[in-house]
Amino acid sequence: MLADALRSRPAGFGEVLAVADGLDDALVHGLARLDDDRAAALEAVAAAFGSSPLAGRAADAIGKIVAGTVTDEHLAALAGCRVALLGAAHDALIAQFDAAAGRARDPRPAPPGPAEPGHLTAGSRSWLRELALAGWRGVDHELAAGGAPAVRALLAEPTGRRLAVLLDGFGAELRSAAPVATLPRVPVRRWADLWTRALVLSQDGLPAEPSAPAEGRLLILGADLHEHPTVFRCQVHALLETGAGVRLVRTSVAAAKVDTISGPSAWRMLSAFPILLGALAEHRSVEVAGMTLTAAGDLIWDESRARPGEPADPFTTARVLLAEAVASSTAPLDRHPAAIAEPVLLEGGGFEVDTERLPAAGPLTPELVAAADAVLGLLRFDGERWVVQPLAVRATVRKKPVVAHAGDWALGPTDAKAAKAEAAAGGAVEVLRERAGRLLRK
């Protein structure tokens, strides 16, 4: 069984995480106040790269940080080391999964070249440097709010919005926790992840993501729904059938919202994507032509380049085609154990099921998942264990077969109780849209 094959951890996995944990602990207490133990932990990071292409840069940067000199260049090298450490852990887990599941994966292509240098990221680097110097325990209300000017500047430019959203979310977490010194427990790895990713994205001249046009039949496996107070996102995992074979891909659509819009009514915010929502709710394929597919397997959704296809049952699709589908290699910045999300079809159990990820905008419930005899979902590595996030389940309830998918309510709830609640909440969506329209007309 797949679960048995993944029971052990790759060689060196624990050692790599231990080195990364030492770096993260230094960020908790601050690079401006390193004691002997935390200085030794950073030196262990440099030693881990002793025979790698990063050896010289890592040793120089960490040596200067330990000596008390912390520049943007030194922090960029430190963040790069952390990305490489967790990327190695990610790669080892993916190699183990591919061997156990028999999944083929394309090698990562060379990037087309560096992007143009940015001019808006200096402010973000300055704030991230102050955070690193103070450490999470040193974050007060003033420091937590210090990234706001950088966020405003980045939001003004379309190319800066990815970094702006990340910084905005990170700042919101810090503000809600400030003063962090009073917290009983700090989310050490999460904040280090956010800081690292933001710092790397703040560097000038990052390589562009390779991409190519895509055409074929999109067969949906399931929808992973992400709901936050101000954003609703639907990430669809699917198979793309082309003349060259079958590929695993994912595509996402999202919309801004207010926190009063939640659960099934959040789907109304995605009304600009009727073809994709219809395919989810009606279990249909989609014919796509001329969409952009990145080397990491992300299909950039464009409704104008899609048309509804024939009915296609996700469980049948997975049973027939998933084993032969080719996956893409992960983008460099996404190489992290927490980012693993591999589509799998499991019949007969074997894995722990993660019911905490069940979305409020769909019909999946812990009770239904507990009764399932088949799960179509995403295999994730959570903490120190493999777990399955259900996207769809097949179960027997009161001696009757039941099939439920996370995206079944994309066009509105099919459950009478949920439909009544959504109809009441949906009025709020329309009122907010009308008010927004009035403001724009003014």
C-alpha cells in the first residue's frame, strides 16, 4: 500500500529540518541579540552548505551576521539558505512519493532569464530587516505596523501585488499578536516561512516562470477552497488531456470579499467564471485552447479560452487516468514540505484524513468523510506525517450510496437547509455590489 511505502522518512530528512529549526529559533530572539547557542545554530547552517555552490556566500553572510553586521545582502543569503534547506526536504519527500505511487514527473526547465529589476521593493526589505533584527519576541505594535507603507506602494503596481498581499497578511498576523513578547507560544516555522518568502520576493531580478500555450480537454478531479476574511479562492486540480498525453495541472480563480460573506454565499464572488463553476457543479469537462500553462503546472484561467465539455465523473477520471498522468516539477520558491499537495484516489483507507481543511462552502462534513469508502483528495505532508485532504468522497449513508464533492455548490447549495441560509446571506452580496457600483459611478 502507498501508506506503507511512505511510513519511513527519507535519509537525512530529520537532520535538514533540525538545521532549519536552529535558524528559525534565531529569528524568534532576533539577529541583533544572538547568544552563543544561536550563533552556533547559524554557523551550523553555513556548515551545511560547505560543499555546495552557496558555500562561500553562506559562510560570509552568516559570519558577518554573527559578528553583528546585518545588511540586506546578508539577509538575502540567509533566506536563500533556508529556502534551499526546506527545498531539499521537499524534494526528498516528493521523490519518495513518486517512487511509491509510480508518478512520472517532468524535470524543471531552465528559466528564460531574470526579470527586470524592481524599484518598489526597498521598503519591504527595510521592514523585513527590522523584523529580523528585533526577532518575533521583539515585535511591538509600532514594528508590526511598519510594513504598511511598503504594502501601499506595492499595491499601486500590478507587478507588486503578489508581494503586497503576502506582506499585508504577514503584517496583519503580527499586529494581531503584538506585543509578541506576551504570547505563550510563537508560530515559529510559519512566521519564518512568511519572512523568508517575502524577503526572496523582495529581491530584484527574480527569474520569470517558464510557460507555454496549452490546449486540450480539462478533466476536473476536485476543488480546494481557501476562504479568508477578505478573499475567497478556488484552486481546481485536474488532468489536461492533450495530443502528447495526460498532465496533472491546477488552476485558480479568486475574488476579494468582506468577512460577512462566508460559506456557500462566497461562491457568488466568483460569478465572473461561469464556465469553471458550471464544470465543478455539473461534473463536466472543459475544452481549453490558448491558455497559458506554467512549467510548475499552473494553468492560468481565462474564461474566453474555455468552453463547456461533456459530463465527466471525477472518480472515474481518477481511476482511469490518474496513474498515467505526468506531474510538473515544483517552482523553486514553492519547494517546501507544507506546499506538497498531490492528487490521489484512495480506496480502503490507509491514511489519516484531515477534516480540519473541509470547506464551509461545500457539502463535505466530518461525518460524511468518516463514512467514506473512497476518497479523492490531496496527499499533504503536515508536520511530521502524511495526511489526506478530501476533495470528494464516496460513502454509504443509511444504506444509500452518497457522493459529495467540495465544488458541488459552485452554482448554489443543493442541500435544502444550506440553500435557505445561502439565500439569506446572498442578499448581502447583492447589497454590497450595488453600493460598490454607486461608489464607482460617483
